[in-house]
Amino acid sequence: LAKTTQPISMDSYEGQEVNITCSHNNIATNDYITWYQQFPSQGPRFIIQGYKTKVTNEVASLFIPADRKSSTLSLPRVSLSDTAVYYCLVGDPLYNNDMRFGAGTRLTVKP
Amino acid sequence: DVKVTQSSRYLVKRTGEKVFLECVQDMDHENMFWYRQDPGLGLRLIYFSYDVKMKEKGDIPEGYSVSREKKERFSLILESASTNQTSMYLCASTGGTTEAFFGQGTRLTVV
């Protein structure tokens, strides 16, 4: 079973910042946290990955507190095209042969 | 660019047929995965493989088998297709990182 818990759905409006939180209470020492985005009729696409503190790329930021039992994906100034399902996974990159996705968070961005 | 290619975008099969879904990746990845996705259920892991001829059951292996005779190819087999196996099937691969690359998906309809 997936090792993470996320909200089932979220709504937002264009131009707002969206924060999606993921709980992973049993994260292991070697696990990294990875987020994916999925549009309808497509496979998921990698967004961002982190181990601790904060990671930022051109698409999103990932905030990870010191205890690493949760993480927050932050999408700045969302647009309609950010409407998608977002998945949080934890796993060891060295092995990474057990990738279980949960139900994800369905984000709907409204005009 | 990493490419994960699934042999068919759409398939229609009859109940009781043996069905083969093929997946090929061109980046020498060790790990390959098969998922099915149904509305509201996210991605569910059927089988994964971490090496040639090696396979591990995921969360829903019943009714499916897999084959990995070559590193680049991972096949999902429905031994006797049933209507409850109508779904979107997604293949993915990873190699040494937590970033997974997905194929475009195969929408299978069993009638």
C-alpha cells in the first residue's frame, strides 16, 4: 500500500499559490520525497524531489520539515493548465523498485 | 530524452482472450513497473521488475502475469481477459533515481 496520505481534492483560482500537503509518518532514513503531476489520459510526470528543508525548481517548491514526516508541494500563481492530479511518493533512490502511488490530490483551478 | 513506449494506445479484446501489453524503454533502466488506473482509484501497482527475469507482485497481481526476458522490455499478460480488467494500463521505468518515466498508456476494453 502507498506510504503516503494526501487530501483527495483541492480547489483554487488562477493566480493563487497552492499548497498540497502529504503525510508520510513512516518515512525511512534513506527515502526521498517525490511529487508527480498527471493530466487526463497521460502518464504522470515528475515535478520535484527532495530530502530535507526546501527545494525549488522552475515549476514548484517543496518544503520538508526537520522530522520529515510530511512535505508540502507549493505551486506559485497557478493557471488553468495546472488542473491535474498530484501524487506524493516516498522511496529510496538507490533501490526505488517499489513505487506505490496513492489516490493523489485532484487540483482544480478555476478562472 | 528517456522514452517509454507502450505497444498500443487502444485495445479491444474479447472475454477469455489472452492479452499481451508490451512496454519498451530505451534508457537502460533497471526497474520497470505496470500499473492500472481506474477513475477515482489513482494508480495501482500490478507488478514490478528490478532486473531481467526478476518480478515482484504489486498490490493487485491477481489475473495478471509479467515477463522480462530483456532489460528494455516488460510485458504484462492477461491470461484470460475479463470485463473487470477494462482499464487504462501504464508502464513506467526508473534507474538509480526516484524519477519515473511513464509510457503514454494503453486503454484496454474487454467486451
